[in-house]
Amino acid sequence: MLPLCLVVSADCAHVAALQAGLRSHGLKLYRVSDIAAMAPILGQWRFDAVLCDADGLAADALLATIRWLRGAQHAPIVVLASDGQPDAPLDALEAGATELIDKASSPQLMALKLQRLIELAADPVEAEPPRAVSLGELRLDPRREAAFYGDRPLALTGGEFELLLLLAARSGGYVHRGTIMQSLRRSGVGGEPRRSADMHVCRIRRKLREAGAAALALETIHGRGYALRLRGEPDPDASGGAPWTTRHAIDDRMEAHKPAA
């Protein structure tokens, strides 16, 4: 699933071109015209970043939007600025914007910057993990870096233990890929972190199967990260399930109700 960004702008033509450009580089964009239209959307859907068009909003409306967003959600707030508003960058940052991106940037450069901001905004890795974590018959002791399923020890590497501890501690909610990458870096795992995350997940799944941990499901939340849950828990794709439910459903709703171009 592609990361999803909300853009606040009254400039339909610019947003339509931006939608096409970012989609070709792995990002989806949904447009609203102002705060009034944005509030109910943020209450229903989960966005990875919010973009505010400095040219498509009046100066006062832009600053009011940024201030409102800071209290309404935790995704990065990006201002799309141009040379036509020389004071917009300073005012926007003072109002609480996370970053400024030049509207003249190529779609590829803009997409790379947005993806980096989304990655950095992932939940931070906890400095001190909990003393012990249990999930069903899975038991993890971070002080000894020991893992057991029932009475059977799990032979995990340092990186695998850190990742399984992170997943088990957040049972019922997914762990963002960016958080996993931070955890692997902290554990001193070499190589490219994205590939390392996938490799560690595959190895953990195999070791859980070998230990007979059929009650545990290590699931991929496409475009987001991973989740560890007991199989008897509600399916995260079902209505009323885990927090990312609306994030999965949004693709179908966007295809059926595309923003005005």
C-alpha cells in the first residue's frame, strides 16, 4: 500500500499535476480545499503526511491551518512554498510546520523528501525496553536477551530479539518500518536496513514455526510495517479492528470518490 498524503490547497490544477507526479514515485495524494473540509477527513483516515500549499491558501489561512494541524494529528506538516511568497517559509516554521519543500522541485525529489519525513516521523524506538514482555506463551526477557515459547528457548540473534521484543510489546498495533530500521541500527545490524528488516522477519517467522508457535501471527501491514498478534485476536483488516483499519480501506474509497481535479 502506498503512503498517503493529504494536501490542503484551493489550486485544483496544481494539485492534479502533483497527484500524477507523486503517484509515479510511490505516493498517493488526496486534496481538500480548507480546514473545514479537512477536519472530518482527519477524523476518519490516517495520513502519513499533510501538505499545505502556500500559493493555494491565503497567508492567514495557511498559518491557521498549520496551527490547527499541530493539535489535530502527528504526521509531518509540509509547506509547499514558492518564490512568490518570500516570508511564507519563516512564518510557516514559526507556526509549527515540519519542513518546507520548493514547489518547483521535481516529483522525484519531492517524493524522496516526503518519504524521508514519513520515515523519520515513525514512532521512536524506546530508549529502555520493558523489563519483560509476554504474549500468549511467548516470553521475552530483555535483561538476559532470552526468549522462550512455552518451555522451549528461541535461538535468536541480537537483531532478531530486538525486533521480536518491539513487536510483542506493541501487540495489537503495527510497528512502523521506520521504527524497525532504527531498532536494527541500534542493534548494530549491518547492510541495508530495509532488506535487513525483511530478512529478520522471515527468520523470526521460521523460528516461531519451529518452536510450534502456531498461536502467533507475524503479519505484514503492506506499506507500513509489521504486527505480531495472537491468532484469536480480531483481524486487523476487519471493521473495528486495529488502528490501521481505515488506512487499508481508504484506497477503495479514493478510487470510488476521486478528489476534484
